[in-house]
Amino acid sequence: MVQWIKFWILALIWGSSFLLIKVAVGDLGAFPLVSIRLGLAALIFFAFLQWTGRKLPATRREMAALIFVGVFNTAVPFALISWGETKIDSGLATILNATVPLFNLIFAHFILSDERLNLFKIIGLGVGFLGVIILMSRGLSDTDNPVVGQFAVIGGAICYAVSVVVIRLHLRRLDPFVTAGWSLVFGAIAIISATLIFIHPLPNLGEMEAKVLLAAVTLAVINTVVAYFLFYDLIDKWGVRATLVTYAMPPIGVTLGFVVLGEHIDWRLIVGGLMIVTGIVAAKLNGLPPFAILRGRAIARKSAS
């Protein structure tokens, strides 16, 4: 029961991230918002790493992979999603971000020998990406959700998917908190450097509304640091079942966007979102549909008799 409570708390935290981004990014801008989010999160995690004696990996390959993950699993996708939300609704962004497993299947097929596509995965990909097309068609007639903003969020999802493969290849032996913590540090260094170089003038925090600053700090402390600890605790207790939290995020994100921000919900958002989730679930069955399970049981009973 305790773990299920943690599960739904984590789903609510991550599902609310897109709402908080929407609240803060209009005034702060994408790069400054991500700089605040990653900067604070990295400071907290760095203190934790030092307190617990978790050091950087010793090999150059692991260090290079960790820097890559820091940039492409935090800095770049956070910036792309935040910028995308300057153009599109938070609920739409939540659903588009849920395409990460679909892209992961594609990259894993070409890079990981034990993750080849099969017929069922291909069907799942087809259903999922048809859902993406339905979602993105909103941008052709809805000036509030242009395609360019949707592509930015999908770009963030692609970055996450590539990073998962890199972690599988090069960082599987590391303590997950080392991977999470140090990647946050490297991501913070990257995005803060880019912000200082390219954003002029920087936003005046003293002129910001309290809700904007509160949203940015919440994204750092709750939606990044606390969420990471909850997630890895669930991984420790449940294993891969903890990743089911990704299926709970889209409905939470869409509901919060509708209730808090008054975002519009139409049939394409619902149908497209359902098709993406259905495609992911189908692909995760690894080519073993329910009727095949039933057929296998029937054959086993026949053999036993």
C-alpha cells in the first residue's frame, strides 16, 4: 500500500511538471527557467552525492557517457520542452512527451542486440505514431498549438529515448544515483553556460510574479529531486513495474491543464493520446499477444491429457 501511495504521488508530481513549466516559461523564457530548475536540482543532488560518498566513474567511457546523458537527458530536452510550451498547451506537451518509449524502440532496435523489433512492436509503433499524427494535426488548424511547438516537445522525447539507450550501453553498472546526480550536474553546467552566452538581457527575477518563481523552484526541488528519489525507491522495491508511472502522467497532465489553465480538450487530443498509450502497451507485450498465451495454455493442456 505504501508503494502504491508513492507511485501516485510520483505520477502527480511528474504529471504536473508540464503545468508548472507553462506557468513559468512565459515570463522567464525557456533557457533561464531550465537554468534555475537544473541549477537548484544539481546543487541539492551534488550535496547528496558528497554526503554519501558517491564519486564520478573512473573510466573515460563512462565519464563521456555520463556527460552525454547530462546534456541530452536533462539540458536539451528540458529546454526543448520548455520552449515548446511557449507555443502549445501543457496537456498536449504531456502527451507528446509520452512518445519516449516509441522512439526508444526504434533506437534500441538498431543499437541493442537484445531489443530487436518484431511484428507486435511494429504494430505498436504504427498505432502510436498514428496517434502522434492525429495530435499534430491540431496544429494545422489550431493557431494556439502550432506544429513547431509540438516538434520541439517531440525533439525532447527523442533526446530522452537516445539517452536511455546510452545508459543501457555504458552506464548500467553505475549506481543509479550516480547517474542521476552527476548527469544533473553536467546538464546544469551546460544549460547555465548556454543561458549566459545567448540570453541577453537575463530576466529580472525581482520583477517576476511570485507564482512564476514558485513554479520554477517547485520544478527543481519537487519535480526533479524529490521525484528522482521516489522513482528510484520504486525501482528498488518494484523493479521495472515502476515505469508504469509513465502511463499515468498524460491523463494527469491533461486534466491539470484543463482545470487550472482552462486548456481546450478536443477529440484529437483524446483519440491521439489513447492511440499513443495503446501503441506503447502493445509494443511492450514483446510479440506475445493474449491470444497466443491462451493458445499456449490450450496446447499445454492437450499435451498433459
